Amino acid sequence: MAAVLSVNVYNSIVDARSWSANIPDSILTARIYFKTVNPGTFFRTASPFNQLLALAALVACWKFGRKVRLYFGLAFLLAVLTDALTFAYFYPRNEILFLAAQSNADVFTKICSEWSTMNWVRSIILAFGLVCSMKGLDAYYVKAQPRTKSMDGT
């Protein structure tokens, strides 16, 4: 989840700012730059893998208690929610920005602004998922540790 979050934050800090720097020229430059490969190439592999790992952690640690299940379940749900948001919100805007026929600068400006704002929302969701994964691991380790008597015999 950390890799997906990191690349998503990079997209907000670098890519989205570049796209909106000098609209419409910056959009046309991005279209040319993304002809061969684009951030979606990474996300189409990393996001499903992220969901698979979150689900695997949930299944593998299921027997270690409700707290562990809660955190890993939330991490999985947040990973799925992120992809649902991507398909429902970002793909249509990416289509307009990078693939559709020329549009006017006002449309590009509006879409870039919306895209940038919502990408930070997506990053926050991913960050919560990452925290849930870490909390799940912490809860798992607490449960998985063997119980030992204290050194003073009490």
C-alpha cells in the first residue's frame, strides 16, 4: 500500500502541477509524453496486487482475533474503495484530459483542478489503509507472541 500511496502523492506533487501549468499547452505536452507509458501503467499492476496482499493478510491472520480482522479488513476495503474511486471518478477525467479530442482551456482547467483535489482525497484514503495495515500487523504481533513468565517469577 505504501508504494501505491507514494506514487499517488508523486502524481499530485509533480504530474498534476505540470499538467495545469500552462493549459492547454501543458495538457498537449502531457498527452505526447504519456503516449507510450503513463502512471496508469503502474497502477493497473500495483493496485490489484495491493488489494490481493491486503486480502491475503486478512485471510492469513483471520484466526488472530477481531482486532486483527478489523484492521486488515479495513485496509482491504480502503484499497478496494480507492480503485472504485479511480474507475468512477478519475478514468472519465483522464479520458477527457489525455485522450479526447481537443477541448477548450476552461474545461481542461476545471478538470485539472477537480482531479488534483480528488487525488489528495484518494491519497488520504490510501494513507488510512496503510495505517490500518500497520495497526493490523501490530495487533497480529501482540497476539502471536508467546506468553512468557516475567523474570521475577510473578
